[in-house]
Amino acid sequence: MILLGIGLFVASYLSVGYLFHLIILPETKPDLKNYFEPGDDFESERGGNKIEVLSQEGNKLRIKLTFYPHAEGPPVHIQTGWDEYYKILSGELTLTLEGEQKKLGPGEEITIPRGVPHKPSNPTDEPVVCEVIMPAQFVVYLSHIYGYMDEDKKNGEPPRMIFQMALSNQYFDSYLGEGPPVWLQKTLNFLLIPLARLMGYKSFYEKYRI
């Protein structure tokens, strides 16, 4: 009976929660075709980097990504739906791939296949400038994640970041590469989305728009 009660509660929570999330109070979604223009940029104190839009072709965005000296970069992470291309323009990028470090210098290129845990960083005293190709949708929500973390130090820590990522990862597609399996992270996000909406979290914030 206890298990039945828990099952009914979860089913009701998800049914009502997703009814509000998807139909009654749907989220604002940006028009990706008209969102970016060449020269658009943003930088993040937390990420230690700056992103400048170079061009957009369909859903693909070509950006100039600068890692400032001693930038730790993002945590080890995984994309499940797209491959990530880097070309080093200046400096030396440290790229951790599946636990092993690679050093990439000017003119070197690499494509990181989807599903491979990776982490770019810059432990040097000089900036590293890269040309990177990413989905436009990823960059939209990347700017929101960085804006959210930069606004308040606590935003980058649990539990706030857990709720924020639950919503953002509907479109962001970036999962921890060191931690629970991706399928478990996706399941947790699915369960948390209605609660995150009820608590006032959003995937898209107008104040972080580039």
C-alpha cells in the first residue's frame, strides 16, 4: 500500500506539474534564427572566459572563445547530441579528454565526439583564443547559466544549481562527466522540472539575454 501511495503521488505530481509547465504556463523560448548577430558577446567571471559571435549558419554558431589566464573552465562534462569543434588561434589550451590531458597550440584543431567527457582550461599566464563551433541553442543557454552563476556565488552551488540545470538541460544538453550516469541525470532533471518551475526557476531569463 505504501508503494502504491508513493506511485500515485509521483504520477499526480508529474501529471499536474507538466500540465502547468508545458500547457498552462509554457516557458518563453527565444527565436534562434534572429537571436544572434556577429559581434554579440558576453563574458563570465565564474567561467574565466569571453565568447564573441563570429557567424551563424542555420543552427550552427561559430564563435571566438577566449579563456583568460588561469581559467579553470567548466567542470568535466558531456554533450549527448552534438560534436564540439575547436581550433586554437593563440595560446595553449589544456583539454582533458576521458581523464587524459592534451595540450593544443596555435593552428591545431580537434573535434570532441558527443558522449566523450571533456574539460577545456587554461593554466597558463597568457590568454587562449579558440574558434569553436557549437549549436546556437547551446550558446543561448550557456550565456544564461554563466549569467545566473555570476549574479550570486550561491547560484553555482547545490541546491540552486541542481534546480537551474534541471530546467536548462531541456535545451542545453550538458551533463556532468564525473558523477551519476547521464541517464540518471536526465531522469532526475525530468522529476525536478515541475518543482523548479513552482519555485520560480526559468530556463530563459530576459535579463541574461545577450
